[in-house]
Amino acid sequence: MANFDFEREKNLERLGKLQDYFAEYQSIPSYRYMQDLLGIRSKEAIGKFISLLKEEGFLNQAPDKKLIPAERFFERSLSNNSVQAGQFTQIYSEGGEFISIDRILITKPSITEIVPVHGNSMKDKGLLDGDKAVVQKRKYAEINEIVVAIIRDEQTIKTLGRENGKPILIPANKNFEIIRPQEKDFFIYGVVTGSYRVY
């Protein structure tokens, strides 16, 4: 976090408390409430902290003078170490750089929709029942892209393929069959650009 080194750990902890508060209440607390929340007694100290957050791009001020989150407010710590899915990793390191999950998952907000996944026809591509697919709404797709398709008013998520010059929808589960839609009954709703799940 560039230039955010003044009392770094303490400031990161305070920023975390503000992020937790915002996640619960969808607002930034008043200066007075922030003093209690962050354990800062001095008005001057809270003013300096807020100025630092503004300077580093974590907070902005709305026209009515209320504090609002800036883009960096939604960054999250990315660990220096990857974690093994098999054996234990030797040690857990401190966080490295900071990333915005929204920025990674959503590149075109105006045409992006979150679509719940039902069923396991795409499990071998990592899309499981209950996951949320990030879908970029558009009527065209490239072969081998994962798409949300509409067939006779029903939605399905499959990989777009081509067979004998015609589009087909390929599942990622051997227990499901390839769909060969009639072109008049079929169109692309959007392309899956990512997904997430909550445990």
C-alpha cells in the first residue's frame, strides 16, 4: 500500500474496522462515532487519519460533505503465498499487494449480471450447484467460451461448440448429453467471465 506506512499496522487495523462497519451498515460513520469505533480520542488525530485515507484513495467526500468509499476502499489483501490444496504449506505469510475483487470479476459493469448456477452439468469446469456465475450480457460468443444460452425460454450454462457448422452446447459432466439446439429456438444471453461461491 504505497505511502501508507505511517503507523502502518495501526492504520491498516483502523481501515479494516471502517470496512467492517461499511459492510454491515453501508455507510461511513460520522467523525464522532469514528473516534469511538477506532479508539482515537483526539479530533486532530482523527482528522489526520481521514486525510491520509483520502490522500491514499480510500475515502472521498460527497457534495454534501459526507465521507464515502473511494475505489481503494474495496481492495483486499492478497497473500504472498499460495496455499496447497494437498500438503500443508510451511508457513503463512503476511499479505502482499492489495486487490479489488470487483475489479477482477467485473470488467464491464453496465452489461454484467450475476446468475445463480443450478445443477452440476458444468462441474468439470469448476461451476457447481449454488455457485454464482459472472455473466457479461451479449448475443455473440466465441467457440469454447462458457455461455448462458436460452433454448425455448429456458436458460442453461454450457460451453459453446460447433458441429457440422451448427452451434452445440457442451456440458462438462459425462452424465449429461451435448445439446444440439434448433437455431430458431436458441440464442446467446451472455458469456461467463468468472464465478464465485460462498461457504
